[in-house]
Amino acid sequence: MKTVFRQAGLLSLGGLSWGSLVAETSSSELALRPPGALAEKDFIKACVKCGTCVEACPYDSLVLAKPEDNILVGTPHFRPRSIPCYMCPDIPCVPVCPSGALDIKSVSSEDSNTNIEKLDINKSRMGVAVVDKESCLAFWGIQCDSCYRVCPLMGEAITLEFKRNERTGKHAFMQPVVNRDICTGCGMCEHACITEKPAIFVLPLAIATGKAGDHYIKGWDKKDEERLRNQKEQQQQEKQSAEDYLNDMDGLIDD
């Protein structure tokens, strides 16, 4: 009986541990990773939880997840409201990664003069800032441009949109607008936001962005037309490959 109860206890403990791991992995989709991090699922597989990137961060922005963080334990992440990513030009956290979980090529660009690749922190896509218009003071008509002023890509990642304040008739709204294609997700805006709970906050790209569907196309965008053309060619190749496989009698009939 002791053996039975011991085994039952071990099974229960194993089930709880597995359930906890699954929950942490799911919650990790909301985690903000270091610059150059692979897509979340690939990052979790590649990260060896060594903490080298955390040690390399000069601002202590990066921390290793603890059990209470609801993020896969031991993986690096940062919380902008506490300490944002300060966009180091030499990106010290990326080159030291031993497993490739932080991809140095994704944060590199080619120098137009020397044709040599160099680190470019502005290419990082840690997430994207999202503005809550209901709680942002700028949308109330109160002048506030904290997020705009602190943005390292001021006037590019965050711009101010001026609108007439119809309520007063003589003032203007200065509403922050985030450019998703330029925002790096550093979180400096969230850190600087003056509201009690930040009215601008950073979310991972996969969470913050939608997808229109491959059957929609921007007729005025040549790159989008190319995307659709490539997709059709790929579908045709897959169809042809399937037909060739089904028509391959040599492979279907044994000698």
C-alpha cells in the first residue's frame, strides 16, 4: 500500500509539474525578450537559460524569469515599467549568446560605404508600443508628450498628431501615434508614461499585431503584389508536386 500511495503521489506531482510547465510556456508568449530574440517558440527551444545575456546587460534591464513571473523559469526577459531596454549601440547581450537564441544577424545591417555588416540596435523588434486612448492624457486634451520625447527614435517610431479640440475651440490635441514598422519595443515610452498605470505599453509583436489574410492585397503596394505572386507560385508548385507524386506509378507499384 505504501508503494501504491508513493507512486500515486509521484504521478500527481509529475502531472502538476507538467501542467505548470505548460502554463508557463503559454504565458511566455507575453514576455518581452532581449534584442535579436528568435520567435517565441524557437527562442524557448534554443535558450539554454545560461544567463549570459543578463550578465552582459549594463543597465540590469534583463532578468531571468522566476516561478512567480508566469514565464518559463530561467529565460531572460525585461519589464519596461521597471527598467526598459536602453538601446545600447553595441548590443552587448546579443553577441555573447552561446546558443543562437539571440540572432545577431537580425540586429545587423550593411554599411553602405564599406559593405560590412555592423550591429544596428534600431533593427531590433522586441515588441511594439500600444496606446490606450481612453487613459492617455493627450487624448483628453491635456498636454503631455513624455512618450514622444523619451523615444530614442523621436519623430519616427512615435509621432504627434495634431487635431483641433472642438470642446474648447482654441486648443489642439497632440496625440501620440506609434509607427509599428519602426518601433523597436524598447519600452522607454512605457517607463516614462506619467499615468498611474501606463497608457502606452509594449506587447510582443505576435500579440499586438493582427493579420489581414493572404487573400487581401494592397493594390498600390508593389511589395504586396510580389508577396501575392510568390504565394500563388508556391501553391502551384505544391499542387504540381502532389500531382507528380500521385502519378508516379513506379513508386506505387512494387517490382
